Amino acid sequence: MPDRIILAEYRSRTVEGMPAGVARALAATGAVTAGRDMDGRVRLTASSMVGLVRAGDVELVVQPKVGVGRLLWLLGHARNPSGWRDDDVTVGEEDDLVAGTAVAFAHRAGRALTGGILRGYRSVDEASPILRGRLREADQMRARLGVAMPLEVRYDDYTVDIPENRILATAARRLLRLPGVPVATRAALHRIHVALSDVTPLVPGGRLPSTVTTRLTRRYEPALRLARLVLASRGIEVSADPVVGRVAASGLLFDMNAVYEDWLTAAFRGALEGHGGAVDGQRVIRLDEAGKLATRPDITWWRGPRCLAVTDAKYKAPATTPIGDIYQVIAYCTALGLSDGHLVYAGGASAMHTIRRAGIRVHVHVVDLAQTVPALVDQIDTLAAAIATQTREAVFAPSRAATPPAAVGPVLVGADGR
């Protein structure tokens, strides 16, 4: 059994006797930074990446502060707010992310396949010695001018090699390659892999195919939701290199900064668009007149070409608002012509800062990710309603940003009144 090191995100731990190659491999995954103290011990400091990584004989688990169950809910809700169910994943808080995800996926995929492997029609283009389906005349003339055989044909094949099965098969194969999967779950994943052996795996890093829920595919949906989470995560593969003393590393990681931003964007889209307009994530805006300074606010709310509100998502819980975050929102508001901007933290205290002379107000909001799911949804709805109300008031109120600053020092007036 490998040595297991457990860290919470952003926490540090000192480890005795860790080989330099293992420390370098763990650091190369991005899960931690590694350094040595005055006594030669390795000090690991976790980043915003959570999950599991194995390097050599060391297994590193970085646990999310919000808990594994809540993390998986955030991930699922960000990708499909209306389709994700709270009971898709049931894990204990002591379970690590890889084990919890693998157990849940194996259970759901096993239940989906119990009713038989789905089949569907897939359009196939190929060269064939016989006429099957219909002849693709243009392709035949272009590729085989003057040659009778083979024929360029197109036909519909009733097959198991459909998007739903390809997603499940690829997720099962990926989980089988990961460390930390329980023995019984690994056996279940292997059975899924064998059952879907005739299915073509998806290309790593490519866009996942879309699927449509029908009466026939409904039993696949819980497993497909989990499979998409597995395939959306950051798979870690660091190859061994004996020349430089590098140790192989593998694992599964999620960036909590991205998880929080994606979830908040999806949640705001559902809550704010009920007040009209459209919510966009990471839309490019230009800060300068020449259009050379481009930036991407996390969340913007638009009505046609007009931006109604701008929000930045911050997965942290500061005691006081960091000045750098304030600068960022001021820049967005100035470029977008807004008098109010918003910061949404995952902890800390609410506040409101009015910028001197500019008149821009930066509203600091807090969401409590530890609350129950209904309470968390209520927080977002309340926050969206407050932003919508403030936006309506700003539309009809005189622009604070346009108010001239108060004069400083004496004002000299000439004899002609100028």
C-alpha cells in the first residue's frame, strides 16, 4: 500500500523522508508546491486543486473544504442546473474525491446497463464493395473517377456505438487508470468496460458529444451526468524520466476556483435571467479606446448591447476585501459605464465600498457553500433580486460616476467671471 498524505486545500504539511523525485512529481501536477525546510524535510502546500494524485509510493489526497458531496453537486449543477439531482451522488465526508466519484459512477452505470445496452442509428460513410444505403455520387466521382468499385456509400447502422455509450465507456476507462479506486469498484468498472468493449472511446481533450433525453435513454441519465464530471476533470499524467530523476504521477484533479466560477455563472444565469436580459460568462471586454487591452469579467448581465451588471466570483473568504479585487471591479465598471460592480466571495463578510471621486460602488457579497442545497439556492435568488433592484435604481438615478469631484483649495475667479 502506498503512503497516504491527506491535505485540505491551501493547507501545508511537512513530510519526513520524501524522495526528491516524488516531491518534484507531485509539484509537477499542480496539486501542491514542494519545498524543503532547514532540516531537509519536504513541505507540501496545497493549491486550489483538489482530488487525488499518486507519485511513486506516495498517494496525495487534497480534500475540498466544502466536502466531496457538495463539490460534486457544484460540478453537476454548473453543467446542468435543471437536470442534476441531489441523489446522483451519495458519499460520506470521509471519502476522497476519486473514490466517491468512482463508486457513484460504477453504481449508476451498472444500473443503467442492467436493462440492456442502448442501441441507436448512426450515419456511416464508407467505401463498400456492395451498394448499401445510398451512393454518395459526388464523393464517388471525386475519389474514384472511372472506377466502379468500391462504392462510396452512406447508410444508417443500428449499433451500440452511440454517443451515450461512448461517454460511459470513456469515463469507465479513465477511472480504471486512476489510483485510489476501491477494489470492488474497480471490478465493477472492469465489467462496464467489458460490456462496452465494442464502443469507440472518445478522443481525449475533445468536446463531449451532445445527447438528448428520451423515454429510452432516461435510465442512462444519472450515469451520464457523473460520466461528464469525470471527463471534465483534469486528468494527471506525468511520465517517468530516470535521467532527470522524475517519478511518474497520475491522478484526477478539479480546480476549485474554476468550479466555483462555473457554478456561480450557471446559478446567476438561472436567477438573473428571470428579471430579463441574458447572462454571459467570460465575455471579452476592452478597457482602452484602441481596443488593445482585453479582459474577461467572470459574469456579465446584458440587455442587448448594454451591460446591466458585472460580477467577479472569488473562491476565498477574506477578512477584508483585497485591494486587488477592488481594482479589478473598478476597471470593469469604468470600461462598461457602470456605477456599481459586484464581488461574490465563498466566505467572509458583506460590505459596500464607494470609490472617492469616481462614485463607483463595489458591493461585496458572500455565499455560504456549507448551507443545504435549498438554502444555497435561496441565497442566489436573493442576491440576484438585489442586483436586479440596484440595477433598476441605477438606470433611473443620476450617474454618480458623472458627478464632478469637489474642488480642492481656493478657486480663483477673474474679473470677467472666468
